Amino acid sequence: MTQHVVTLDLDGVTDKAGLMDRAARALNLPEWFGRNWDALADSLADPGVWPAGCADRGLLVVVRGWRPYARENAREWAVAEEVFAQAVDRTPRLSVALALGGVPGA
């Protein structure tokens, strides 16, 4: 059985608030999602809040459009990468992939 794939599109995002908003939408996180690093880590690592059907199949989050964020706000992006890595380390059925290439509109 293949993992459920969710795209986290960060095109145009250059700060934590934007990342949290996009993550909340892409992952269909509950209203009580705290929009902070700990809340994101907890949500990623909790199959109970993943989109429907993912708990059994697993979840692959493909992050695209992240490079401008990484350039614009390197320290903050480093925290985001660490949050993704820690969530994957804690959760056997979770994978996070950073998409390379692909220029929007090209």
C-alpha cells in the first residue's frame, strides 16, 4: 500500500506565519492547531490528525517552493527543516521530501 501524498506548496512564503497557514490548509489541521513549531511537530507526528485515510497508509509530505523561504529567512527555515526531520524520526509512517527544481510558471 502506498503512502498518501500531500503537497505543501510554499510558493511565495518567506516566514513562519505563512508556512503555518499553508501547512494548516495542506494537512487539513484542526482549528485548534497552534501555528507554532511545537504544534507543527506534534501534528506531523500524530497520525490521528493526518488527512483521512493516511493513518493506515502513511503520509508523504512533499514540500515545494521552499527555496525562496530558505534564502530569505535561513535561520527560520533551518528550524522548519529540523521540525520536519524530528517528526519523521518519531513517526514510522511519515516521510517529508523537499522538492527540487520546477520553477512555477515555467
